[in-house]
Amino acid sequence: ELKVEQNPLFLSMQEGKNYTIYCNYSTTSDRLYWYRQDPGKSLESLFVLLSNGAVKQEGRLMASLDTKARLSTLHITAAVHDLSATYFCAVTFIQGAQKLVFGQGTRLTINP
Amino acid sequence: ETGVTQTPRHLVMGMTNKKSLKCEQHLGHNAMYWYKQSAKKPLELMFVYSLEERVENNSVPSRFSPECPNSSHLFLHLHTLQPEDSALYLCASSQEDSTARYNYGYTFGSGTRLTVV
């Protein structure tokens, strides 16, 4: 069964702190995506990770991929309120057609 | 216009109504998707169209009927829906290679917020 699991599902943190969101997936995949979703809005692409050991950084967000462990992390450094959103990881699988399968999402709230 | 456009943004319909959701992509992509986002579930893939052919129907009830008349347009026809079908419906598009095994990334529309009363 194709499964993508994130944890934690809810995260409340203070500005200036660091934290990590984890994404595990059940089957071999060739790429992993991180998306951000603000309330009532669509999904905004943050990162695409293509290979084992890939690391990408944009501002206070850094994503990494370990394909052997089937694990990706999204690390938040010195959080600011503007980063409050729901973050999704998603993995492509080929089962018949190519599919993009999402994790449950992590709702991140950053308090001043 | 650029990107992926969905209309309407909001829709309220009764259980006996028939309505359609529309998605249009201006990116030249060759694959389009419908996803359902409910409050308490992960994003669920409903349908996949690749090169205008439906290649995936993810056990979706027949009260949802997709249509892809060309590579730029995707519809989701709705009839006799249930209250539990209330959700955000997201359309996405992507570019696949000729084998449909390699994908260059997905772009999502803003979604249609559907409420069934």
C-alpha cells in the first residue's frame, strides 16, 4: 500500500526557535515534493528533491532526502510568524499511471 | 492568464443538483489531475488524465464524472452528491515525458470549495 506519513501533524512554536517536520514513505520513489498551503489557498511548491542526499534551502526552510531510509525532513530555522501554514510532503509513485501521493500535512503555528 | 485556473471558487449545491467544476491550464502540460481535500483526510487523488486519456480512477463513486476534452481543460461533473462530498477540490497539471514515467513537476489551481446541503 502506498503511504506517506508526516509527523508531527500539529506544531505550535515560538518565533526564533528551530524545528523539524518528518516525512516517511512506504515505497521506492524517484522524487519528493514539499508544498505549503495557507488557509483557503492552493498549494505552493517549495522544494523538489530528486536523489539520495539531496538538500535544498530557501530562506529559513531546508529540505533533505534520504532515499534509503525513505525519509525526508523539512527544517525550520529561527521561525517567523509568516511561516505559519500547513506543510505537505508528497511522493511520486508509478502504479499504472504516475501518481503524486500526499502526506496528511503538518499544521504549523508560529507564535510571536 | 497563466497557471492553472479553477472555476467556480465556491459552490453550494443541493443533493439533487447537477453541477460541473472547470479547470483550465495555460502551461502546455499534458497531464491533469483532480484531488479532493477534506478537513480530516490527506489530499486524495481522484482522477488522472495523461495525454487526454483517463489513466486512473481511484475508486471514486460514480456520482463524480470527469471529462477531459483536450489537454488544456478538465471538468468534474457532479450529480446527486452527499454532504460528505463537501470538500476543497483541487485541479493540478504536469508535464510528463513520452513514456508517462517521468514528470517535470505539478502545478495546482486555487481549488473549488464545494458545500453540499
